[in-house]
Amino acid sequence: MIKLRSAFATGLLAASLPVAAGAFELKSEPKIAFIYASTVQDGGWNEAIDKGRAAVSEELGLDIAVAENIPEEATRLRAAIDLYVQRGYNIIVGTTYGYSEAMSEAAQAYPDVAFFNASGVHNGENMESFYARTYEAWYLAGIAAAEASESGKIGMLAGFPVGVVNWDVNGFARGAQSVKPGIDTTVVYTNSWWDPVKEGQVSEAILDQNADVIATDLSAASALNAAEERGAGAIGYQIDMSAAAPEHILTSVVFNWDAYLTPRIKAVIDGSWEPEEWGWFEGLESGVVDLAPFGPSVSEETKAKIAEAKAQIIAGELQPFAGPLMARDGGEVVAAGEVLPDDALWTMDFFVDGITGTMPAGE
Amino acid sequence: MLDGALLVRRQRVPLRLSAASYLGGLVFGLALAALILVQLGVPAAALWQEFVVQTFLTSQGLGQTVTAMIPLVLVGLGTALALRVQFWNIGIEGQLWLGAMAATWVSILDLGPEPLRLPLMLALSMLAGALWIALPLALKLLWGVSEVISTLLLGSIAFFWVQHQLFGAWRDGTTGFPTSPTLDATERLPLLGWGQVHAGLWLALAAVVLAAAVIGVTRLGFYARAVGANRRAARAAGLPVLLTVAIFVLGSGALCGLAGAVIVTGTEFRLSQSIGAGYLFSGIVIAYLARSNPLAVLVVSFLLGGLYTAGGVLKVFYGISEAMVLLVQGVVLLSVLCAQLFADYRVVARRPQ
């Protein structure tokens, strides 16, 4: 695993607890709880994590408690954690960056409880944040999109302009450019994580501008519905979204969180868990992020190209953000022969060359 | 049978009757809520333990309830003050966000010497909240623009402003996520050593006492009662109507702004997109149920805080969905509201002519 000084590092230094050596040990029988900010059946982010939870539950033969719709407010999250801890729960998994602060405080208040947080920012003796290098899989999806496009224009929907979203957008564009250098990637940010109606309208608008592939970086399947109706290629996210566009789906960028959660929680239970100092952050090689099975229209040739790129990324020979990397509005970001460091990934606030669209409310 | 009865408004509602109607409504609502919960699969035997004992009688549960209550008291009082002079403040969340932004701004710029930082954050939040409501107030007084519309729209503008700051200048540079950097230890309201309960409790209680004193004892409170009952009559009687309305409405904005700062400095320790959501609904419900009486605001906020704590228990241990939690909370609140009808009106049989 490549361990670079990431945003996790600086985040930890700011909050600062020295990480002691040695593994974490549970003081009682394992009782696990997962906490979600909205409903589990959201068709995307939460559903992907909950599949992981179900897999852990089956693998370990333990019931896992679930709390849905716990808002990203410190008081509400803390109340839920307090209730769980009071009743003997000792492994608590959060599912959003909005839980980071309150969870970190709770981890300090309950040193005997193991805390995990998906896309969180804090780590400690009994807490680990985790996320995946999703841009690696989006790079592969970009290849599928460019190969399918005849108009030379592909589209993408994104949520808020934060680092973890911007790297998906840029990874997608870089992948597309790797097979068709002049291709245009049109991106629209919806400024929401879940707004099916708006996402449908935005997809129509992108397709009206002559794009013939549309990808979504969000949890709803509106973009895929629009693509299926108009006969454009579609790429989903979080879970396999092929049901929404059975004919025109190309693939989906999917999470397999159980590849992380099962061994991690097992380690907590058998007493060998040592939280990653800067958080757990891996890509294709871990299997946590991957592509779903390809749709019927994807050619064997395209599949071969994607398989090759995937093998190169896993081997460390190919880096989606290797130099020379040009920002659309500001020259060279990474020089030839260098790679974008992890801390720059987390704060990525630029578009690579070849993207059409605007990033809302940037500095 | 219905056309044989008349509802006659009582001239004066006896305290005993008023209290009985609240209590009756509450009991009826809770009974209905219990029925729904049992239908949803919560064991009847657990209801008392989970909702009464866990929410109000354990130190931890009571701490959660009181923590939830603190900002509710401030927005409830804010709404109540404006309602006293017949001003509908539908922009509670907007003033709350302005207050939260003001506090964050002071923290980011490190304004003032460290010991004065927190007081400055709180004071500026009140000023910001008051300024944000001053605009609709001026529009209403000068040109008769409906404050329902103008405060509501300014609320949306405030939200976009928060977003603009969070995705722009105030974004946490280390994580790239849309939250402001965390507050330093000196910029936080001290914890009182009881769960997450913080010193904002004293601010909320002081606000209640101050509001009760102004309304109950001072001349200004008397003016407000006259203005609220009939603005034109008050003006004809030579009372300072404009001044009274301005003070109460600005006070309303200031309290909502303070609520924002209390959330930021007391529990969240940073500005994020999710703070303040839902406080418009809560503020209006509290002011209405409390009939704009500051002491009643305290009681209602406490009970509403309890409903939120109980809602958390439902979600955590019984997997009850958010929609059902809201439904149950709505049933309780609605039945308390409806019960007031029986205090306000007498049912009189219509006599045949």
C-alpha cells in the first residue's frame, strides 16, 4: 500500500492525539452498530455500505444493529452513539464525513469502543476513517465512455465540489482522454447529494448538447433512466445500476465495502486491529472499488483495453494523475515524471484540461 | 347534533382549564403515539422504560434532552417575541445562519483578545441576527411588504450565503470538505460536566428570565400587549407603536442569531451545511404551543427536546423510520394544539327558537 502524507495526516495533527503503539482490544463480547445519515435503501452510497454490513453480519454470524436517518449534527449523532455504548455496543461504524467531528469526540470519550467512519477525516487509537481511491475506477469508466462515444462528447453529473467528487470527475475525463485525446467531458454539479428530479433534468440538458454517454457520480439513477430513454450510453455509481438502463448501461463504478469491513472487524474481534495512522485509503488493488459487469453494448476490444489499464494501475505502472497534468484554468499542476500527492487529492479544486462546465462557489 | 351546538369564545380562560387542556392533549397525543408505536412493533412493556425513563429520568437521557432544548428555547423565544407584536418571523433559520456565520467569522479572523473572543462571537451573532431581520422589518414598516414572504426569502438567501462561504473562503483547507475549520478550545462554550450540556444553558435561561421580565413587568411589555391586540387602537391611544414593534422584532432576530452561535460554539464547534435545519418548524411550534409566554417556551422546549431524544431511541433501537418518527411527533404536537380549542371555546347547545 502506498502510504503518503494525506489530508488525514494534517487533520490528525490539528485534532492531535498521539497514536500509541499496540493493537486495540475489546473488553467485552463484540456488538456492532452501523449509523446512517439517511435511509439505507437510497439506491447508492448507503446501500453500498449496507451490503457490506450484511456481508460482515453473515460472515461473522452476528446481528448488526442499524440506525437510519441520524442527521449530521453533533448532538444527534452523539445521542445515538451514547445509547449504543450504554447498551454494550463496542464497534460503531459511521457512514459520512459529516460525522467526523462528533465521532472523534466520542472516540476520545469511549476509549474501549472501536470506531470506523466512511469518508471521515479523523483517526486515533480506537478510530479509523476509510475511503477508496475511486478515481482509479472512474478512470476505467472513462475509457468505456470514450470508446462508446461517437459524438466526441460525454457528460457527467456530480454533487458538491469537494475533493472526493472532483477527483472522480477528473479521473473520468483522464480515462476518456487516454483513448480519445480530444474528447470533451461536460460536467454539471447539482449542489445536492440526492435530487432525482433535478438530476433527470440536468441529464436531459447534457444529452441535448449532443453528448452520447452520461455518467453519474450520485446515488439516484435518474441519469441512467434519461440515457436509456434517449439511447445514450450510461454509467452508474456506488452499486450496479444496470437495472435502470438494461440496454444502454456501459458499467457502474461500484463499492465492495465488505472487502474492507470484514477483515477489519474480524481484526478488532481477534485483537489484532491497529488503526491506520492516516486512515485507510486504497484503490483497485484492494477490491473495495471496482467496475460492475459490462453492459451488452461494450465491445470485447474495449473490455480488453480496460482490463489492461486496470492491471497497470494495480501494478503501479499507471497513475491517473501522473504528470504532465494540466489544469483547465491554470497551467501545469503536476510536472512530467511526478505524481499528484495525496494531500493535493483531498483538496483538489481544479478541472483537468478537456472538461466543460463550472465548479460552483470555488475560491 | 353538530348544528345543535355552538362554539362560543371564552372572554377569559381560567388557568386551571388551560392547564387541563394542555395536559389532556398531551396525554391523548401520547396515548395515540403509543398505539402507533405498538403497531410498529415496539413492545408495549418497553414504552415506559424507553420513552419516559430513558428520555427524562436517566442522567444521560436528561442530559441529551437538555442539550437539545438549549437552541430550541432561543428560537422559540425569538419567534414568541415577534408574535407578541403580530410579526410572523418565518426567517428563523436565516437569522440562525447569520448568527452562526458571525461567530465563525470572528473565530476565523481571530478577532479580539482571546479571553474576549467567545463573548464577542456571541454578541456579534446577536447583532447579525438582528440585522438580518431589520430588512424585512423596514420593508414592512415603510411599504407594508408582508414579512411572511420577505423573512422566508431572506432565509433562503442566508442558506446560499452559508454554502458560498463553506465552498469558498471558509472551506476547511485540510480536508476539502465544506465545513469551516474547527474552533479553538477558547472559542467553545464550556461543558458543565453533565453529558454534552454546555454553558449555553445559562444563556437560554437568562434569555427566558429577561424576556419574562420585559413582557411581564416593564412598560414596554405593556405596550407590546396593546400593539399585539390591536395595532391601530394602540396608535390611536398614543402608544409608541413603531418603537415597540422594532424592539420586539429586532430582539427576535437577535435571539435566533444567538441560537446559531450557541449551536456552533456549544455542540458543533464548526460551521457546516447541516446546522439549523428544522429550527423554523420547531420555533413556530414552540411559540404557538407556549402562546408566546417565555416561561411556557421553556417548558415546551424541554418537552420537544424530549421528543427528539425519544425519536433518537426509536431510530437506534427499534429501526423505526424517520417518516414514522416525524408522524409520531406530529401526532403528539397536533393533539396538544387541538386540545387548546376546548380551553378557548365553550360548547353551547343551541336552543330552538
